[in-house]
Amino acid sequence: MADTKISALPASTVPLAGTEVLPIVQSSTTKQVSVANLTAGRDIAATSLTTAAVQATNSGGLALKNAGGITQLSVGGGGGDNITLSVATNITPANAAVAISPTGTGTVAISPAGALTINPTTASTINNTSIGATTALTGRFTSVTATTGNFVVGTSGQGIDFSVTSHPAGMTSELLSDYEEGTFTPDLRFGGANSGMAGTFTGNYTKIGRAVNVQVRIALSAKGSSTGIATIEGLPFTSSTFPSAIIDPSNTWVLTGAAFVGLASTTLYLLQQTSTGRTTLSDTNLSNDSDLRLEVTYIV
């Protein structure tokens, strides 16, 4: 074969198959080597690669694949600013730290098909994090401790669901959706009026679910001129259509008393126990210095 310049040779078909051979000089002897063997057996250290940037040539981005050709890491897929890691990731060095810090309206979404486990070996802080649920049985915890804040119900009517517990056949709800405590001013009336009445009127309440516990103390300095049956108006919540009543053995009435909340109302009716039975309490049973103390629990 006549000598031919390289520039005069026909172009090879690319990509190369790896079986093509090239002449090399090895130990002063000219030998041949296949393209596939040019770098075989020689490791290329990442530290020996120096580049200012690696840029994808199209919107497919950059992909790192395993020996089976399956993408393990992709960067900039679709031309966007994204990184997708498709394998399990373990960061194990003792001094390793991972910071995910979106700015502005950025969000971090963790959506595993299986379980998500956050299990630091020491106490950690998770701020402004919503772990939630668009379907049932998501967002589970072994235990949760609030150290500097509270567990806040974000929507009225939501709460703690005890439906996993056993219940009788007539159960209608196992959702604890409300808790309140506060004060109110009880309004003592005789026959629906309180003309000239004076004194100290104190009320406290605690509401757990549908149950409301009310404590009332009325220390009169003047009972006024109104007459009729005694009622206490202004309970903090309207009662249900089921009656509620309680005997108050610790009251300071002259006679043993009782009280009941009206149906679907905020009115407390006062009773007295006599030798012939219970009758309604009226202005004639109280004096200008009467001291009423009672506690009633009713259902809303």
C-alpha cells in the first residue's frame, strides 16, 4: 500500500465499535492496540479532571447511568433547574450536614412511595414544616413533643381522631375537635328581671368537646325588687335538646339545692329541696346577702 497522508484517508464511521486497531510503539517495538483497549485497566481519578463547567448540549440535560444504562442522577432534565436522584442516598460521615433552604416561595417536597423516616440521634428542630395528608393514614408519628410551641388545629372542626379505639354500637363520633376555657358573667334574675340587684357575679367554664362545665358564684349585696322564679342567664354556650342537671352538695344555700339547664338555651334554673320534694327557687328564698355557689355540667 502506498504511503498516504492522514488527511487523505477516508473518514471512519462513528461512533467507533472499539475493535478498530491503531499502531503504537511499546518498548521500542511497533505494535497494534484496539480502540477499546486504549484506556482499559487505567483508572481516571476525578481529581485529574479540570473544567470550569460541564454543560448539556440539549434540553435532555446531563445523566449519570449505571452499568445497565439506567439513569441514577439527572441534572437539568427538560431544560429546567432541577436535580433528580433515583437511588437510595446515605450520608453517613459524623460531620456531614445537609441543608435544604428554599428562598422566597420555594418549597421542599418529599413524596416517597413508602415510609418517610426522620430519626436524628439527638434532638433537632424542624421549623415551618407541614407533614400532612391528602388521604387517610399519612403523616404518622411514633411520638411528638412540643417544647417551645403548641399543636395548632388549622381548620375548624378538625381535631384528634380516636376512631382506632373500641366503641359501642351507638357511637356517632370519636373526634375531639374543641377545647376551651374562660370566664363569663352570670346574670341572676327573678321572674326574668333583676331590677336593683347588686353584688359580685363570677363565672368560669371549661369546654371539652360537647361537654361544658360551668362554675358560678353570686355574692349578693342587694337582691333588688324583682320577683319570681330564680334563673341564671348568660351561660357561655347554648345547651342541646337533652336536659342537664346536677345536685350541688357543696353549695351555701340554706336548703339543699339543684340546678338544671334549659333545653336548647343558655338559662340555668335553680331548684330547692324541701320535705315535699323539689321546687323552683324564687326571690323569697334569697336575701340581700345570699351567696350562691354551684357547678353544672351540660351538653351542647
